[in-house]
Amino acid sequence: MCARKRPSQREERGRALARARAVVTPPTCDVCVVGGGAAGLTAALAAAEAGARVVLVEAAPEPGRTILATGNGRCNLTNLRLADALADDAPEVAAYRNRAFARAVMGADPLDAILGLFGRLGLDTLDEQGRVYPASLAAASVRSLLVGACERAGVLFACGRVACGLRRCDDGLLQVSWDDGARGGEIAARAVVCASGGAYTGARDAQGTLGDDLARLGLAWTMPAHVLCPLACEGVPAELDGRRARAELSLVRAGLVVAREAGELLFRGYGLSGIAVFDLSRVAHSGDRVAVDLLPRYDARGLVDHLRDLAGRGLGLADAAAGLMDPQVGSYLAERTSQARTAESARQEFARLAKGWEFTVTGVADETHAQVTRGGLGVESLDPATLSVRDARAAGLYACGEAVDVDGPCGGYNLSWAWLSGLRAGSCAARHAMGSSTGGSNSPRRV
């Protein structure tokens, strides 16, 4: 007998989309959540647990798919130093954008709120140097628990639908319209939570964008841009593409160091990558310079002395460099200094490059792998106590996660914002929809 041919990824995705689009949605609901990522799932859970009838509209065939890619598939839930990124004295590169607003939303003890949420859902956690992960080290554990909790609370997942329109109905309800690849559809809700990330917030079709509709309502909205991604730089040797180093990086602007980061550096043909570079991408401008210290454990004089000592033992500069850093990187730097007039001047030049190799930033790169987007609804448009839109023309509209102009550094900070802003927006949207007084608690209300 012939073995049955396994379906391709494209075929599997097509079948998943067909199943998702077969779900029948009601004409109205209490709360419609747009976006099924980290923020959208927690918003839907909070609203449903508060007693609201919730429909979640998501472009992917299944909710929570973006969670699976977080933390290199391990899902860095949060960070034990979460409060530091919210502090007024935190350096820009290590702090939340619009940190005062983020602090007001995330509450007095954000770490306890996050650990309490996932503890209640049954997730065991562990920490690695302050970064909190599921004990399984599998992002699928987090997604499974969140999706399961939403299903038990009665959330209806309307997946395979790209939200593309938002308008006020004559009866005062908010209507969300979507493109499902066929006839499209819509649903009217007493409250809408916009939890769509940058990719979907800006997705265009014949009906325009959610962003356009938000702007027409008079709200401050900017097209999302990618951050936490590699930097395109001039001067990176093509032959070092793929080589790694542990380094300290300084971002220099007009002769002044505006940010410092330490960690893994990855040389790429287009520029620089690695976690340290990702964090610098949040504050880097075109024309800035990245100064790379490949040997932070040495000062320049100590490095020259070490190289001189190794030369006395018969090691040439390239051989000595191979014991200090990635051999290909060391060989390249040694070759750069080989034309020096004397061995001592070659050592001096090698130390200068190793301690301060500079590259000019031309922009961000490899945006398809950016960890977050920046932009969306301006924080001035939102009430931090409820995450509701302040403008009366958009009464009943809430926002959370990447739909709001808040982002943080690598290390679980962006997921922390997603979880807590989602809880707040969802619970407050439910209270609005059900006619009860709004509040600012991060914890979903049980009924």
C-alpha cells in the first residue's frame, strides 16, 4: 500500500482557516475583542469572567499563535525586575515607553498580579536570571492554559477574520467588520477592546484600516513601526555574517553616549543583531554610531599588556586573538592591523578596534522578525484607570497591548504589559457593557 501523503503546511493552514471561518457568530455581543494574542486573550478572559458575552475576532486560524513565538518558543512571561522598568529614574533604553502611563495601568504590584494570574490558571514557573518562564519551558503551555480558560468562561473565538472596520451604529453600539476571504462579516457590541498588534492594526483592504477609523473618530493614532529588531549599519564586514560575541555596546549621538547595553552581539551582512542590539533599536536614530567593545573584561592598557605577554610566548596577533574572541572576528581585526609599522603599534591598533569598533546606523533591519511594534493609539487618548477612549464619540472603545503606544525592552516586559493591560481593558469593558460602574482593578471579577 502507498503511504498517505502528509498535507503541506499551506494545506494544513487552509483547512484550519476553513474550520475557523465555519464558526457562526451572533449579530451582537457584550464585548468584542479584536486580536487574539497575549493582550487579546487576557482581555477576553477578564471580560468573560466578569459575566460578559464575549466574541474574539482574530486573523490567524487559531487564537494565541503569536504567544508560541515569544521567548524563542519558551515564552518569557515577565521579569522579576519589572518595577525597575517602570521607575522614573530608569534609563530610556531599559524603561517602558510612556512609563508613567504604563505604571498607572499596570498597578502597584504588577509582578504579583502576573504571577497570580498564571498561578490561578495552574501554570508552574521558573526564573533564569530574573526572567520568568513556564516550568515546561514551552510557550505552548501558556497558550493552552489561556485558551482553555477562555473557552471555559464562554469566549467565542471568531478566527480567520481580519478586522478591517469600526463604526458607531445608529443604536449606539460599536460595529466591527472583518474580511474572511469570502463575503466578510460584522458584529455589533456594547464595548470593543482593540488588542490587535501592529501587523493587523495596519492591515489594509477595500474598507480601509482600523487605524483610519480611529483617526476619523478624532483619536491620536500613528502607524505602527517595528522595534526590538536588528539595526542596519554601515561598515559591517560581509565575511563576519553569522559570527557571535559577548560585547558591551554604546549608542553614540553627536559625540555623546545616549544608551549602553551588554549581551550577545550577532554580526549580519546588513548590520548588527542580538538581544543587546534589539534593546538599542528602541532608541537608535539613523546616523547614530554603535561602538562595540568586544573585550569588556579588559581595559585598553591591560589588553595591550596581555597581547605583549602572549607575543613573548610566541603567539602572533591572530593566534592571540583566537583565544580572546571568536577566531574569525579576531582574525579579521588582526588583518586590519597587520599593516602597522611595528608589532607594538599593531597591538595598540588591535586594542583600539577591539575596545571601540564603530558602525553607523542607517535604520532598522529584518523587520519581519521584530518582537514588537511601536505606535497605535496615543496614551493621551486613553484613561489609564480603565483603558477606555476619553473621547465621547468613541464611548465603549478600549485598547490594550500593542494597540497602545507603549513598549518595553527585551526580557518579558512587553508580555507583562500585554497581560496586565489586557486584564484591565477586558474587565472594564465588561463593566461598561453590563451597565455597571467602571473601575481600575487589574484582576478579573468573578460572577
